[in-house]
Amino acid sequence: MGTSADYPPLEFTTSVNGNTKYVGIDIELAKDIAKDLHAKLVIKNMSFDSLLVALETGKVDMVISAMTPNPERKKSVDFSKIYYKPSGEYFLINKRDQSKYRKIKDFAGQTVGAQTGSIQYQLIQSQMKKSKVKGLGKINNLVFALKSGKMSGVVMEELTAKAYAQNGNSLLAVRSDLREQQAGNAVAVAKGQGDLVKAVNKTINRVEKKNLIDKQYLLEAAKCT
């Protein structure tokens, strides 16, 4: 399974007895999918914009990484049904700037970042034309650039923005006025893997029926953030 493990609470890393452990909502889903398939889960961590290439070239069997099945991605890979629907996009800003940056127009002339290859990156490119748009492969690098003053804001989905804000006293998550049709997150698989899509959907149906994301996955992720 390929993922970009820098997007809490969906996928991120924590240290357990000196060893790196992958945790988060998407990781818990991957575990359940592997369990239902009677397969061993091997996680490969890489930059978000490398994930679909890894899938297409057979380096991974599936991608679970807060990925939205938009038309462009559907040209190269197939997707499962939606397993999680974020509530919207947020600006992550420095607390010292909370009176300056609240809406798109406030960032005119400023540098705003998002993860390369993400829906958020597409949104700021199309809707924040008066801002300087910058994409980086890793969310951690975007947050570092924000804290160090190289960016005025970073765009990410709600849970992730709030997770970074809670983990750093200097940051604040603000609901953005970016317009979007939120499709939600799905599991990506290579073209022609219909049986795998069916198996993944079967697991997602069970997860939905038992409400495991709210009752189990989020709680597990919260312990590690």
C-alpha cells in the first residue's frame, strides 16, 4: 500500500520504542482491507505526487492517502467507493497573523502553499490567482515553510489542518472560502483490477455499517497525534 504519511489524522508517523510506526484513519482502513484479503500489509511511504506513478508501475497494489477520485486521476487508475468525506478546506496560518489572513482576498501578493498533485493545489491555482502559489511534495515541508515565514498560509482539509494546529501552539486553522465540490476520499487501484476493487468496497461497506471511522479509527489516530 502506498501512502504519503504526513497528513494527520489520516496518515502519519509516530515513534514507538524508537521505531517508526504508521498510524491514522487510512492506515486503519488498510489494515482491515489486508485482513479481509488474508494478505500481509506492507506500507510504502512516498511523496503524494509519486503515488499514482508507483501504482501504475506495479510498485504498490493500492494507494490510500486521502485521495479524491477526480476525472484526471480516473484516466490512469481505478477507485473504490468513497470511504470518507471531508467537510471542507482550511487555511493553516500562523497565530500571529490571525487578524490578517481569513479569506482568499487577504492573501493577495502573499505565498500560499499546498501539497503538489493534491486537490488543494488545484484549488489555489484556480482560485487564488492574486497569490503566489507554491507546491511541495510533503505537508511537513509546507508547515515548516509556514512557521519560518516563507509562506503566509497552507491549504489542507479540515481534520489535517486542525491536527497541525493542535500540535503546534503557534498555528491556527481557519475555514477557507475556497469553492469546491467535495467528492471525498477513495482507495486507488491499478486499471483492470476489478476483483480488488470489489474486495476493497466490501471492506468499506463493513466499515460504514459499523461506523468504524468515528468509533475506532479516529480514536486510534487521536492517541498518536
